[in-house]
Amino acid sequence: MDKTYQPEQIEARWYQRWEADNRFAPSGEGQPFSIMIPPPNVTGSLHMGHAFQDTIMDTLTRYKRMQGRNTLWQVGTDHAGIATQMLVERKIAAESGQSRHDLGREAFIDKVWEWKQESGGHITRQLRRMGASVDWSRERFTMDDGFYKAVQEVFVRLFDEGLIYRGKRLVNWDPTLHTAISDLEVENREQQGQFWHFRYPLADGVTTDDGKDHLVVATTRPETLLGDTGVAVNPDDPRYASLVGKFIELPLVGRRIPIVADEHADMDKGSGCVKITPAHDFNDYAVGKRQGHVLINVFTPDAQIRDAAEVFNLDGTPNADVDPGLPGAYQGLDRYAAREAIVADMQAAGLLEKTESVTNTLPYGDRSGDVIEPLLTDQWFVAVESLAKPAIEAVENGDIEFVPRNYENMYFAWMRDLQDWCISRQLWWGHRIPAWYDPEGGVYVARSEAEAREKYGLAADVILTQDDDVLDTWFSSGLWTFATLGWPEKTPELATFHPTSVLVTGFDIIFFWVARMIMMTCKFTGEVPFRQVYVHGLVRDAQGQKMSKSKGNVLDPIDLIDGIDLEALVAKRTGNMMQPQKARAIDKATRDEFPAGIESHGTDALRFTFLSLATTGRDIKFDMGRLDGFRNFCNKLWNASRYVLMNTEGEDLGDDVELSLADRWIVSRLQHTEAQITRALDEYRFDQASQALYEFVWNEYCDWYLELSKPVLWDEAASPAAKRGTRRTLVRVLETILRLAQPMMPFISEEIWQRVAPLAGKTHGDAAQSVMDQPWPQADDGKRDAQAERDIDWLKGVIVAVRNIRAEMNLAPGKPLDVLLAKGSAADRERLAANRVFLAKLAKLESVHWLDDPAAAPLAATQLVGDMEVLVPMADLIDKDAELERLAKELDKQDKFIGGIEKKLGNEGFIAKAPAAVVDKERAKLAEARASRAVLAEQHDKIAAL
């Protein structure tokens, strides 16, 4: 093995070898275990959330594979309708100056497929960097032929059952992309806005109880005034009880609109009067439905004021009774230009009561960055009520279990208050809706045009045109667990691996994906999609902030693996940032946080860090300190393995062995660790599994057992059988460690295992074997040795006591000491007799004796191990005067430091002006300094007493 651990030299080599050897395919043997990767966007790059989630899935998959399960981790990518279409449109515009409309639909789709073949595999290459042991031979894409067939089949069946329909409804509309988008694609951003309070004149000479001829309504969106259909007041509000049923003369438009009583109006907010615009606000739409209002749409798809409004009844049919006229002054104006003009005109008419600044939240499209408008459009919907019932029952009766269980409540809350699902998108890239229209608007749903003609008995001369819309990507990804396994065909894979074993997902898409998969899968397979849903938290930065490009706090997992210099990191974080001031702030923050850039850590250290953070909480604060620590852990394992190999390769490892106390102890501790890690992985407590492995490898195997092995291996008086016993234990425990580590740290465990396995009798130089194919370690109660554990705990206690005395008395680590043991029990005396050699070697002792008369003990530094005293006589060990002088100087220095902090904290001005965090930091420094001084004073007193 190389002297130093260099992950970059082993990771790519091993992954290529595993993939070439088809290590990730199901074995065809054992109880099936299957897991589906949440398909990342084909346009995407690996972010911290992906890397975290993929680490968990890979750990589970490798663990189950080693347990002998017939394991499939199904991989694939999502076609990402909006993201992909935007990317390819920009590419075409940059290269040729053309738009997709210049190319036409078919030519544009061809361009998308070209891009997908050339550049669409970036994220799958990054998955390989993370060590993901997915079955690449079964890689799927949500637009491949088989998947397309499944999507069509589901749509047609749902339509034929009356569960898919087309209707005019209010949706999230992106004025830039000209499409409906899902709630998940909307980012709500808080910002400073304005609240305009307008006077709406009462009609027919009516006045309020206090004699006013108007009502005051407030709005943050004056441009929607043109589509108002009423003013609502609370039914319990006595101020307006007499006005319910009366009318308003809508300013600027002249339309008479009613005053209605509705609980949506909050009588404690503003004037208690609310304008109702059902075609431009989701809450108002609900009020409009309750009150039987019409729907008046005043916006074009570009969010400009129409020449004339579109007026519809609540069922979506055109309404001819309401005048659609709009003031000519606003026609064609962008919504924000119309806002300015309307506010100005209301002020000129004396109808602007006041304007106030407010903090409000606006919805933005996460792709376009434009403000989303609720807009009345024709869309396709899934009626979800009948689909939701079996999906709810599947969780209620335990067919699906959420881990942690509290996420069931989130699931139920949403499922029991479902709205019909808008599944159409006004895009070209995606699953085109399998519906055709005749010239009169008749709709024919089928798998193809030919089938539509046959299904509906249409003559050959009837012209049919396919719907231009495509399906929401959540619709196709909702079929992921069964469509990837060959449904609607009855494939062997579907029979073997469905239902899948577990879904690993973040809580943020329980509504958008998890729930819809459960509904779709129960409907079309009669089975649940998965037995368990493991819900993990979301990765945030060290301060708990969401990682985002706009905040400049994004970490790229590949940078953490490979390393990146400071200038490149700054450029990446500030690239394409339009606000220079913000870019400068991010530049400074990055330089402060990473003054030397980010060092290379390797994949295993990153994976282990993620697993250590995989608690049951909702937020996961990524800690660079942990990542550094686990890189050191990899180095520790590497160096320990080198020690083992140097002491075992070419040496006698025969069967005639004698096990030392240390050998029996480490084997016993290994059984505890095996059981602990197995239980933790079974319970999805990856943090506990990683901690158990870390503690055993670092604290027990490396820090203690390797040291305890040296007196046996290096003692010429030790018997050959004892040496063989220690060599075999070194090797066999290390080989087991590597198998335990393999699911969590696959690269380093494979590299070392290939060297260690032949010594452990696992292979005979057969390079075709891999650690991932080895059996998972099983704890053996017969190998537990409670007596050995108690004896080693005693031995460790004595050694640690001596080391503590060395540190306290400032004694050189290598200086041989005479040690006395006093009090204690007969068992302590027996342990001393049995372990004198170990103690002498590991504690660096000149001698160790039992002091029969504690009263005769010389002046000594003392530590307790249970009831036993460990004494190190101080005479002749130190220069008393020199040490007292040194300690006096240290105490003086500490007193000055403490005095400075006390003076600062005693300054009332400092306390009043400094941020609380700064004051708390100073107080913590003071407490730490006082504790340090106490230790120095204790040392001074002990030496003064010599």
C-alpha cells in the first residue's frame, strides 16, 4: 500500500472496475430488495441534496446486497419539461438566433433529443463519482419509449373512467414561459411592497351607517381591480350588515358589483372590506364559487391588459350577460404599467384614501424568475378524490410506513384536503397529451390518432389535431416505481421487485411526488409502490440557511471531493450575479470562510460526513469541520491497515494460535459493534451506524488494540502461538471492519480489502472478488468475552491515569516512570500480575509495584481507577524551582488576560452597544480562561508540596 491515502487515485479506478464487472446488477438470488432513485432532472448537476440522498440510498443498497438480498437500485432521470426546454431554447438562440417557433415543434424536439444524447448525462456521471451502485444496465428516462407507453396507458384509462377531464380553472401561470406550473415550481419571496387603500363608491345613493358614500378596500395588486366581481364583508361585522345585497359602482370601469357576506373578509384587518376578483386570486376564486359570481379575466398570457375581458360562468362556459368592456387607456399595458396608471387615475378621481408600505410575499417562477399570476386557463385535471381513498388507507393500515412516523401526519393532512390536480403544461418538451380535436372542438382521447378514429367511429375525412399541451413531469414521475419495471407488460422484473422496499426522499416533496406515486400505483397495480418511506431532512449551510446561488453559500459536492482553489470558488459563487454589491459581499464571505479554498477530501469522507448528519431532524447543517475530521478518519484507517500488513504479510498466520487478553477483548468489542451497526442500519439511523463504526475503528481498534498488539509482536519472549494469534486477530478484525465500512465508505474499503482478504482466508489472490460481494458481518454471542472487556477497561484506566499525571505535571511522554498501585481489590492485583508487560510498554513505565501500606506512600501525583489509586512519586522527576517559576509566569499571564476580559465586560457601554453574540463570546472566553487558571493553580500547589 502507498504510504499516504490518496483517494483520487483509487476512486475512479474502482468504480470503472465495478461497473465493467456488472457488480451492481441483481444477483437473482435471495429475498428481493429494491429501491428507486428519485429521478434527478436530466439538465441537472449534483447538488448537496442529491449527494446526501444518494449516499443514504447507496448505503442501504450495499448493505442489503451484502446480506444476500436480490438487490436492485433502479436508476434513471426525469425529462424536466420546463428546465430542459429553457436550456435548449437558449442554446439554439445563442447558436443561430432562432426561437423554437422558428424551428417548429418537430424540429425543436429533435434538437432536444440531440442535446440529451450529447450533454444530458452530466448528473449520471456525477452519480458515479459518489460511488452509487445503481444498475446502469437498466437506466431509464421518463421520455423513453417504454415509459411513454406507460404514461399514455394511464392517461387514457383515467380519462375513460372519468377521472381525467378538461376544464377552465385558475392555475399558477408563468407569463414568461407561457405555461401553468406546479406549486413546487413557485418560490415565495418576502419583499417590501405597497398597500393601496381605495374608495369604492356605493351605488344607488346608498350610504354606510356613519353616512359615508363609499367603502374602503385595500389591495397590493391594483391592476386586478378591472376584474372585480364584488366586495365582501364579514357576515358578523355590524358595520356593514345593512349593506349586504347592495351594490358598488366599480371605479374606472363603471360595472355594478354586489356587496356580499363571506367569512373570507377579516373584520379586524383594514376596513374589513375585501375586493373579490375570482379570475385572478385563488382565495377570491373560492369566494366567487361560494357567492355564484362570474369569472372576469383581464390578462393576456403575457400578463398584459386585454382589449376586452373574457367572462365565464363558474363551469367555464362563456357568459354573455356581463359587459366585457375595459377602459381603453389600459388596454395592452403590462400589468405593472397598468398598476401605475390605475393608481394615478384613482388618485386623480379622489378615490385613493392612502398608501402604506408593507412586507408581503410574492410568488416567483423558479425557472423564469418572473412573478407568477393566478390565471384562468383551459387545462387538463385529474379528479383525485377516488384515487386518494386507497392511498390514505394504505398508510392507515400499515401497508406503507413512514420513517420517522410523524411524517404520516403531514401526508394525511394534505391527502384529506386534496384539490384536483392540474396535469397539463403549455410546453413542447414532454409527454404530449394523447387527445385529439375535430374542427368543432370535439375531444377524442386515445393512444394514437388511428386508435381515436376507431374508438370513436370517426370518418377518415374528419380532420383531427392533437392537443399541443404536454403533461406535468410529476404525472409521469408518479408512475416511476412500476413503469421503470416494464408496466403495463407483466414483466419478470415487475413480479420480482414490485412493490419496492423503501423510498428515500425529502419531506418537501411528500405532497408532490410521494403522495401521487401512492395514488397512481395503487390504482394501476393494485399494490403499494413501496413498503416504507424514509424521510430525511434538507441539507443547509453551517448557519442553518438554505443553500442558494443568490445567497452565495452553495457547496458543490464535487468540489468537496476534488478540492477547489479560492479564486475558482469565488468565481463560481459570484458568477453571473447581476448585483455588484451582492457579488462583493459574497466574495468577502467566501474568502473569510475558505481563505485557502477547499482541500480535497475524497468521496468516502464526504459520504461518511453525510451519514453522520442523517439524524431524524428536518434540517441538516453541513459542517466542514466534520468533513475534515472524517478525511482524517480515512487516513487513520489507511495507516492502521499499513501497520497490519507490515506485521502480517509474509508472516506465520497458521491455525495453532493463542489469543492474548487484547485479542479476546477486540474480538468481543467487534461483536458489539457488528450488532450496533446492523441495528442502526435496519432502523435508518445512519448517524448511529457511522458513529459506531468511527468509535470502534478510531478509539478501540487503532488507539488501543494496535498498541496492545505491539508487546506481543515485538516481544521476543512471546510464544509463536501468541504471535500467530495476534496476527490473525489483527487481520480478521480489520477484514471485518472493511466489510462493515463498505456500504458507507466503498472505495477505501475495497482498496484495502483486496490486500487484506487473502491474509484473512477470504480469497486466494482472486481479483475477481469484491468486498461488496462478501457476507455482512453477523455478531456472534459466543465470541463475547465480558471478563476480557472488564480486564482491558482496567488496563486502559491505569494507562490513562498515568498519561493524565504526565500531562498535569508536564512530564515528558517518553520518560520512564515508577508507578505504585494502592488500595483496590484482589482482582486488581491479579490484573496487575497478568498485564504487567502491557502496562510497562504502553504507559512507558520503569516499574510498577503494589503498595501494601498506603500510609507509607511517598508524596506523589494520584489518579483513581475505581477504588484503586495510581501513584507517581514526584521526587527526582522534576526541577521543583524551575517548574514553580514556569507555572508562576503562566498564572501571571492568565491573570492579565482574565483582567482584560473582566474590564471589558464591566464596561456598561460595551455591554449596551455590542451584539449579544459578541458579549456571549467574551463571557465564554472568560469562563474558559478561569478554568485554565484553576488547573494551573492546582499544578502549582501540587509541586509546591513536594
